[in-house]
Amino acid sequence: MRVVSADLWEPAPGRVVTWDVRPGPGAAPAPAVPTFNQRNHLLGAAAGEPSVWITAAFDVDGPVDVAALEAAFTGLVARHADLRVEAVRGAAAGDVNLVRHDAAALVWTRDDGPRTDTVEETRDHLVAALGRRCAPFGYPAFLPAAVSREGRSTVILGMDHLHTDAWSTAVVVEELAAAYTAHAGRAAEAASGAAVVRAAPGPVPDPGPSAGQGPGRDVVAPDDPRLAAWHGFLRDRDGALPTFPLPLGVPDGARLPQRTVVVPLCDAATADAVGERARAAGASTSAAVLTALARAVADLGGPDVLETLLPVHTRTDAATRGAVGWHTTTVPLRVDVAGGGPGQVRDTDLAATGKALRAARELATVPLERVVESLPRPLRFPRVDIFQVSYLDYRRLPGHAAAVRHDAHHVSAATRADDLQLWVSRTADGIAVRARLPAIPQATATVDALLTRWSALLLTLADLS
């Protein structure tokens, strides 16, 4: 899976095909309960925040068989309940709700769009369509599409964040690719007179609100140590959520166009060696990557203790592991590299980060709304964006082999930024990072220096000489 943003996406030109999906007349949707993530997302959208969409894109051989692809899309939406939710505004300010549509009542309409001639024209057309269609209010908040070509075509499903998370892109690629191949194969068999019957996959059970997300959550006592960990992290920061500690040059109150940087941090051999070194110290590859990041920040003049928020998944059972939806929460993390010198990533640092990371992930089981409700005073947001670092090993996700075979891409919208956010991806090619930052010279210089230093520290940590 290649993780990029819309501004760096390079879809080859071809014939663009899209689908619209509308609830049929007289079909009454059922009420649904938004999770904490969904409610916050909708409140931001209602206040004017730009659309935040995530797109799964992958290639298939030959021109698109539109009938087979439409059948694959309709089957995916029927299987996954979160693709059938619609956000609706309530009568009062700040009142947002969800309803869920019946898959059988949805009406699909195909639009055979233009033929594009360049990568830039194709990207601009798709990004504009995704921006229009993947807005959270109204239905659908997703865009099924394809770019058909003679040799190899691209299948696209863009979704507002309301419907999805990064993990879900892997589920979408696996299921859509398999369903498309099956439907196209049945069409070929029918044309040749063959008769082969295959069982269609059934609907994914609605997993309901994930741990740390919604109503129906576990009861958390006021003296729960998980709450105490959150309170301690925020108390030490005077109630403020983390910001990137190196200078970015963003004027107070400004939010600027986003710059995206996608670079490899290390190749597969180096990543394997980093993992071996980390395991020998009682840690994980992700802990080693975070330790190297903290050391890079310190080497560039930042603090010896890096404070950030870490998105983690809440997919703890088979239903959620195979579901399309927003199944993540956020936990606080401190990475301490004090005591080591510049350029040094010690085994004791790895061990300490491994311990801190395991403790932080335990906090994923406490609902974020319970954390917020329990705070002695409101959270402070020094910036709109929060400094966060995501780490996802795509090799462990559903359909990794399909993602490689179909050259799958996870494409995110490019919006506005006032802080640094990092998404680290581990794939068969090694470890890469997508950095989202304000598009101004100081932020560019700071982040470029950070990424260079971070990569060098991972090489040092691997010690492949």
C-alpha cells in the first residue's frame, strides 16, 4: 500500500467513470448513533472545516468492465453498514445525528465521464469530484469511480472520514478486487456458456461502537488508572494538546495550505534489522521508529522528551478486523531520550519506549469521551492541528498480497495545516513516512531536516555494516 496525498497522486489518464448512489423514494432510514470520532468530525465540518476524505485506489487488468465493477461496489456497500450511514444536521446548533440506509433501497446511477489526457488533468478531475462528493453531510459521502484504460485500469473508492480509516482502505482493496474479478469472470463464463456457481460473501456484522468510541462503552470509574494516565499527561502540559516542538514559522492563528512530503525512511533490509535490534531490547519496530524520531527532534534542538498523540486501532475481534469504518482512538505518548548524546539511539532508550508504548496502548480501552468528561478543566488547543504520529504495518492488514498485486494506494485529501502530522507506513518495501505540514519555507526546512536526520538514525540503529 502506497500512502500519499491528493497533491502527490499521479493517476494515469483514461476514461473516467463515476457512480451516484441515492436512497430510493419512500425508503425510511433507521437511526444510528455516531461514535466520538464521528461526532467530532461532523462538528468540525459543520463549523466550516474542509472535507477530509480517504481514497482506496488500485489497478486491474484491461479496460473496466463497468457492470462487474458496479456489482462489486453495490456488494461492498451492502456488506458494510458504515458505508450506509448518512450525517444529518439537527435543529439546534451543534446537533448532529446519523441515520442508516437499507442497501436494497439504494439506487445506483452510472456516469460515463470525460476522457482525460494527462496525469494532471486526471488528478484535478478526480480530486474535484472527491471534494464534492465526499463531504460528510448528505448521502452518499463516498465516490465510487474508475479510470478505464486499454492496458490497466484504476478502481477508486473515495470516502469521507465519517465512513472510514486507514485500515479500511486495505479491506476495501481486498474485497473490491476479489468481487470485481469474480463478477468479471462470471460474465466471461456466461458468454462462453460455462456454468460456475460461487457463493457471494454475506454482510459483515455491524461491530457497533468500538472501544474508546461510543455509547455502550465500558464503565470507567473516576479513579481508573487509565484516566489518571491521561490526566497526568495533560496536567504536565497545562491542559494543552501536543504541538510539534521545533519551529515551523506559522503565525499565531494562521492555518495555511498543506504541503505533503512522502519519503522512504529506510529500505526493507534496514527495517528488518531495526526490528531485530528493537526486539533484542524488548521493544518493537514501531517503538524503534518513534525513538529515532525523538532523537532526531532532540538533535535538531528540541526537547529530550517528545510528547505526541498516537492513533491506534480498536479492532479487537473478527468483526472489526474485516469492517469498513472508523475504528480508531488516540492515546498520549512520551518518548524519552534524555541521557543519550546526539546521534545515539541506545538499547535502554528502545526498551523505555517499548514500555511506554505498551502502556499507552492500554489507554485505547478507555473511551475518549470519558476522558474529556473527567477532566478538571477544558482541553486547550494551541493549534487547530494536533501533533500526532501514526504507525501502521500494512503487511499485517487484510489483503496485503492483493494490495501489492494491484499497486494499491491510500490517498488522502490535501487541506490546510498549522502543525506537523506524520503517518509512518511499514510495507514490503521498508518504512516510509507521509508528512503533512504548512506550506511555508521555515516549516519546509525544519521538516526536511527532521526527515533526513530520522532516516540517518534508523540506518545507524540497523548497523548493517
